[in-house]
Amino acid sequence: MAIRPAEQLIHKAAWLYYAHGLRQDQVASQLNISRASVAMYLRKARETGIVNISTSTQLFTDDVLARRLEDALGLDSVWIAPENAYVVDPATDIAVLAASVFLELVKKGDRIGVAWGRTVYTIADIMSYADLQDVTVVQLCGNLGAPYSYRPDQCTMEIARRLNAKGLNFYAPLVLTTEELARGLRAEPVIREQLSGIGDCDLMLFSVGTVDADSHVVKCGALTSGEMEMLRKAGAAGVIAGQIIDSAGAALDCSHNRRVISADLQSLRAIEKRLMVVQEDSKFEPLLAALAGGLCTHLVVGAQMAQRLLDHAGAAGKNAP
Amino acid sequence: MAIRPAEQLIHKAAWLYYAHGLRQDQVASQLNISRASVAMYLRKARETGIVNISTSTQLFTDDVLARRLEDALGLDSVWIAPENAYVVDPATDIAVLAASVFLELVKKGDRIGVAWGRTVYTIADIMSYADLQDVTVVQLCGNLGAPYSYRPDQCTMEIARRLNAKGLNFYAPLVLTTEELARGLRAEPVIREQLSGIGDCDLMLFSVGTVDADSHVVKCGALTSGEMEMLRKAGAAGVIAGQIIDSAGAALDCSHNRRVISADLQSLRAIEKRLMVVQEDSKFEPLLAALAGGLCTHLVVGAQMAQRLLDHAGAAGKNAP
DNA sequence: GTGTCAATTTGACTTTTGTCGAGAGCCGTG
DNA sequence: CACGGCTCTCGACAAAAGTCAAATTGACAC
């Protein structure tokens, strides 16, 4: 019988195996199929998120360093990926941790804002599947016109797919050529609606970009390296969802920001849980800017970066009083 | 080195294996231990709840029968354990499902009320481990003086142990000989505090007892079969947390209820999620009584019982208009 | 009818995992 | 300091799970 085995069989096999603790051959005889099929169904069950295998990220917050950072920075929670005994490379380790943390923070019924970039896409890519109900994933900023590897819509859709959620894409370019056009587009009902819905999110996933010639926004063509150079001289310190922020974490008053279609920082701050993930050690300054702006509540970083942050906070603390 | 490998190693092994997807031998070489040890740590990780393997109970609510029951009874959610292709026996199947559902409903930070009885204890016994933070499990009624297999405190403690939660026991007998003594005891600060804390629970797990000579409360010696006989004549229809309810689901006006140390039904109804589990088909009448009293919001039953409930609701519906 | 196609299933094989008893280090005790 | 008792660890074997190419099946078009 080559009838589509439907979710029914997958679910049943998963139930017998994982919930009742039967062995695969026992499941096979219960369902009158071969053990090989059972093995296949179980793989599908894991890939679909019908079964969920998660490991506690407790240890990574229990770290003394993490606790001290939480206090020093006034964050809800900090996770630190240890960098001594890493598995593949520090960046991947951080992404794996971030994916677990993210899945731990998602609740059914949630509305989730997702930014973009290499970090976010890496997380999406290694994230395991979940079968959450009534979850919506919304794109936080416009798209890139040119085809590029880690596009905002790709990040959004991939995460939505993994969570078995609805993905809400942004059908607008990230950056326009004139401010007037950007204003006009923002006023469009479809766009306006999406932008105003961002504040209703329960959770947000993002990273922060650098403001040098290697920056993501430069490489993807949203800005030339010359423009970036000028912006940096004007006080640019980081990039959040396509927008330039200064070292205080406020949106920089510049033409680029006025030509961008993206969630404004005010709306982002209205989101209860804002998970920021930083992989590269080179993102120290941008990270500081984002923290200064109170843009994140939950943070995942590597051990090295964590130490730098704490040293910085300690030094600043000592200078202040 | 026979130093206690602490949670540290267990956690690390679990992380590499489950989050990073390494094989056991790879984990072993990473941690410089034998693969056999890795296998052992992983088992411990599962037993501790450091890793969590859960399977969606979606299918059991998606059932048409379940949906119709939700509507007919006005419940938030109904799960039906299919009884045709059962694994061990219907009762165990129901308990396995109930345990999964229960774990799905628990959130960290929750306060959970737990009643007692064979059903509750069975669920506790097969429930997998979880590593939840800040969870408190409170006992909903007093204890039995005589040693008995499914004691209230055992149910509470076992569930607390599985969830890695704090267990709050009731240091009072379930039923006293005089009403006066019961009143006095209820007024005791320790007891009063515990009783008044019940309404603050987020979740409650309970079953309902029968009111015949085979009843749990009779077998454990809280009531003689003669007393039970009289209570039944007086309108007793079921038992909830040691208290007798009538067919409308209200506390029966009787001496026994006045001599019992237990959460009053009003407090129970203040709990947001009230999960009731019924294993035996013989509990049809008690179940109806509990439903009539609006005592549960979430229900787990077997297919046969579900069908009877729906037939009953349908018949009642037809008679009414 | 019957040929084609894609999906599903399976048996046989390989790899991975679970388990057990033996051994080794640690500690308090006599 | 020798002695069990204890826990942790490991090697080797047995059991279970993963994988793949080949076979079967039903649907559909001709």
C-alpha cells in the first residue's frame, strides 16, 4: 500500500516509541510494518517536531560569569558558550546554544519578530524542529532587492518552517533611494500594518552588525563602503535590523535610516523578550551600543566576549562613582 | 579519579550529544572518557530531566471526538486515549497520555496542586523527569494516618521529585473524628496558610473517586463501607481530593466533608488549569458530577468513556430544548 | 489493459548504543 | 595501615538503531 502514511502513523510510532518506551521492533509489530519503516517514521517525527528533544541550557546561565553579567548589564538572562572546549568552532557553538535558548523561550501562541544576518540564519539553520501551535514569525525589516545569502525573508521563513509556524514576510525593499519614497511606502496600509504589528510580538531574535567595510549591510549592497565610512564618522556604532545606531543605542539621525523600511527601535523595545546573539568577537563595539540602547533583554555570547563585557562594565562602574 | 563527576560532565555530554549531534564515541574523545561512561551520563541526563524528550499530544486532541467533547462540555481541552490498539492496557495508556499532557501544561515558575489516588500516583510513576525552575508542588488535602499505597504526600513528593520542584506537604490527617477538631485544625496558621495558598496555583492534577464499597476512600480507611452507603443514599456522586460531591458537583452537606482537611472546591475552581484524568470506565457517574461542578478545564479519558460522555451530553442536549 | 512514475516498504547489512562484570581510586574505620 | 564499602570507570559483548538498494504498490495517463 503506497498510500501516504499520513501524520497518523508517524505520530503513532513516535508515541509508542518515545512515550511508551517500546523498542522499534515492538512498535513495528504493533503497527504491522517493518522495523525499517519505524526507524524512518521516527526520523520524520523528529524532523517534524512531533517529538521534541531539548537539553536544558541551565548550565550556561548558571555560570558565575553569566550571573555577574546579568547584574552588571541589567539583563533578564545571559547565556555564555564556553570557548575552551568547543566542538566545531566558537561561532557554531554559540549558534547551537542560541538555537536552544530560542526554542526554550518560544511559547505556543507567540508572535516572534526575526531580524536577519549571518548569525540569525545560522541559528535558523541548525535549530531543531518544533510543533508549536498558533505561532507567527514576522519579518522585522524590508528585503534586499539583490539576491543574497542571508536575506531577511529567508531567515523569517526558515524559522517559521522549523517551528511549524506562520511566516509573515515583508514585501518591501530594505532600503530605498529617496526618503520621500520610503515615507510613502511606510504609509502604505500593508506595510504600515506590518510595522505596527511588531510591538505586539512576544519574542524577538536578532544580532547586531558592525559598521566597517566588512559589514553585512555593505556586503549585501545596502550601503557602499564609502557611505559606511561617512556614517561611522557621524557616530555610527552598530546595525540593528538594517538600521544604524549610535554608541548610545539610539537610531542615528542620517539619510540611510530615513530611507530604510524597518521596525523602529521604539517598537522593538516594546517586545517583552528580546534575544540578542553575538558570535564574532569583532562585534564588541556594536554590542555595547545595542546594550546601551536597552535593545536586548536576553543575551547569548561567547566566553571571551562575556569577559570583555564584564571588564568593560567593571571599569565603567569604577570610573563613575 | 573517583571524584563525583558532578552535573558538569553529565550536562556537557548531554549537550555535545543532543544539541550538537555528536556520536557517543566523539563525545567520549572530546571529554577524554570512555564511551561507556558517556552512555551512562546520557542515561543520567535523561533521568534528571537535563534532556527532555517529549512527544506532541496534539493527535489526541485533534480527534473529532475530542473536539466535540470540548464543545459539548465547555472544556478548554480534551485528550482521548484510543482504546482499540492499546499498548499495555487502557489504564496505563491513559496514564501515559496524562503524564505527557501534564508535562506540556507545566511552565516554569508554576505552582501546582496535586490530589491523590491510584490514578494520580500511576501518572507520577510513569512521568518522565523534567528540570523545571521555581516550580512548587502543593498537596491539596490532608494525609492518611494509616500507611497506604497511594498516599497524598507520596503523590505530591513523587511529582515534585520528577519535576525537580519543591514539594509542599500537608502535615495534617485527611479526616478527623470530630467536626470541632477539624475546624480547630483548619484554623491553625500552618494549615490555614497552605489551604489559602491553593487558590494561587496555576495548575492542578486530580482524578475523581467512586462512592461505592470499592471506593478508594473506603479502601484506605477514611470511611467505612457503611458510611459510604449512607452517603450515597444522601446524594453522594463522587470524591474529589477526599471530599464527597453530589451529582451537581457541589460539596455534599455531610459530616464527613466537615471533618475533612482539604482544599475547598471554591479554591480549586480558582485554579486556571485543572487537569482531570479518569482511567476506569466505572467512574462515569463521578466524572459527570465533577464536570457538572465545573471542577475541571482539561480532561484526559479513554475512548470508550469519551463516547459515553458525548452520548450523554447529546441526549441531555436533546431533552433540554 | 498496461506502462510509467513516484512514493513507500522491506530485508540485509553496518554502525551505533546499551549493559554488565571486573578493576581501580577514594575514604572512613578498626 | 590494612580493610571493606563505596562510587566511578572501562573493555568487551549483545542489543538496538540507522541505512540503502531493490522490490512492491497504487495512481495516473495513454
